[in-house]
Amino acid sequence: MGRVAIIGVGQSKFVRSYPGSIRELAFDAYKEAVTDAGITAGDIDASVFCSAPEYDRQRSPSAVIAEYLGLNPQPTFYVETLCSSSSTGLKLAHAMVASGAHDTVAVMGLQKMSEITSAESQERMSRGADIQWESPFGTMMPAYYAMHAQAHMDKYGTTFEDLAAVRIKSSTYGQLNDRAVYRKAVTPDMFTDPENMMSGPVASPLRVGDCCANADGSSCIIVASEEKAKLFSKKPVWIKGVGAATASVNLAGRDRLTGLLAAEQAADAAYKMAGIGPGDIDVAEVHDCFTIAELLAYEALGFAEPGGAKELIRGRETYKEGCIPVNLDGGLLSKGHPIGATGGSQIRTIVLQLRGEAGDIQVQNPEFGLVHNIGGVGIYGNVTILGNS
């Protein structure tokens, strides 16, 4: 098994309604990634496309986009694990390159969620749960995560203010991200002012400000063998560990509601493969579809003991100056959440950090970065560890 590197990254702007086609949306990220890698379509041996197909009007969008990007006749693969699709795509690409089957693989994540209405989008999200035993009873994403929040608050004393603090941190950095949907400051009083949209109830204890927004967007990651990486790239970022796990779809099959077991198991696998532990991570991107999800991630990744996440956010330890900076690009709460593109966007942020190219959000001399990407309500857990050597 050979070493595998990321040699190029790209991302479109994340917007509420993209005016063009899915071909053009994909091209925005692809163009940036191949330019970053210094390659052309002819250098790419295979491509992996990642989206949640229930949001796509185009059936099998991979074929349409591969043709548009000039990636034929190289083989194209299509991957879907709900919100973690493009980090699953990276795991697949890593295996394809490490095995020697391919030298250079493009991983494209995309979603144009504005092609359907909000009501249609919510209905499709609910079908990410078990359509026989759960979703017919009206459960949707906010309700599921609200149950996790209630359990965490009841057992560990996590508060409404702790949840709000996650969104406040997100907005601190979201304002610096010109590709984010939401680039406004969020302050504590917004969550207590009944006239402010942020305080509006969604599913107790979650409020509008605790929830990320749907978005249109694309991301692209170029993965290469060690030989090709050294040929093409002056700053390859190495894939050190890839961990993945799958949990019961039904919450009744889970061991508890105070954490996401799939994320914990994926983290354990990634740390073991990389030969490091939580204390070695210098910067992280975690899946903060809801504020409680970020707190659960701190604990799943070993940054805090069970119940200790609230102390990290209260002490500002997950800010840029803290002991473990998290979501310095604003996270999903600020960037928005184009399902298939999210994982690739997270990976791009960590790659830029490890290359020292993250601008205003750059942490000092990072050696290892981590990406935590969740599909559904903790159904799929992907953890990727990247290093600069």
C-alpha cells in the first residue's frame, strides 16, 4: 500500500440559490482544484462523484458532469452516504490510489438543493431515517438532534448558552469566509430577544440559530500517489488516517443519545491508522449541522471527556487561539450545507491550513489536521487525518 497525498483542492461559493446548472456548479470547484494541482483532465485516471441523489433532478449526475469536465473515457464512480458523501469519496479514492489501481483521482462533491422546494427538501431529509419505523411519525433532522441535545443537557448540564456559544464562534470566522452563505456577526442577545430570528423555536432546545442552512455548492479534491504527488505538487498534504463506521439507522438501536458511536469508532480507526492521538491534532473541521453536533464531536474525537465539551466552548479553547481550533472557516453553521459538497469543503480547509495558506484563520505551524463528517443523524461517521509530511 503506497502513500497517498492530496495535491489540489477547490470549492465553489456556497449560496442559497445557484443560477446555473449542476455542470457549471461542479466546474467552479473542479477548475480551482486542477489549477491548484497544476494538472489537466488528461492527468486524472478516475473520478468519484458524491451527492445525495434524492435532491438531484438529474439521475446519475456523475455521467453528465464527467462528460462536461472532459473526464471521459476514464472510469467514473458515484458515492452516496448522505451528508458524508464526499469524505466517503475521499476514502474510496485513497483506497484506489494506495492499492495501485489508479495514480490520480478527482473527488467531486456537489449539491444543488435549490432545485427543489424547502418542503420537498425536508421530506427527502426525513427519508434519510427508516421509512418504515421512524420517518412516518414526523421525525426530521432538527427533531433528531434536539433529542441528542436534550439528553446531553439532562446528563451533563449543557445549557442553552453553550449551544449559542457554538454559533457565536461559528459567526466569528464565518464573517472571514467569502464563500460562506452567512457572513454576519451573531451575539448572545440574539438568542434571548424574542423578536430576533435566531431565537425562534425549531425543536426544543434547538432554535433557528442552532441550525445550519441548506445551500448549493461544490467541492473538489485531487488525490495522487506518492510518485505523482512529488511530480506535480510542491506542497502535497498526506492522508495519514481514514476511519469510517456505520450505526443503526433507528435510534432505538443506538447505545445512547449523548453521543454518536459511529463518529467515535471512525475516530478510533483513523487515529490508529495515523499512529497518533487526539492531543496531536492541531486544527479540526467537524460536522456542525446543529450546534449540539459540534459539542458531540468534541467528545467523539477525544478532545474532551464525555460531558466535557461545554468546558471547551466556555473557555474558548476551540477558537483559533485555543488548544484545539475547530471550524475556523465558520463550519456548516456559517458556510451552509450543500449535502454532497460538505465533506470536500472541510477537507479543503484543512489542506489549506497544513499548507500555511489559510489567511486570516491560519493556525501556527500545524502538523496534523482532522476532518469529522457525519451522514444522517450519526448513521455514517467518517474521520480523516491529514499531515504535512
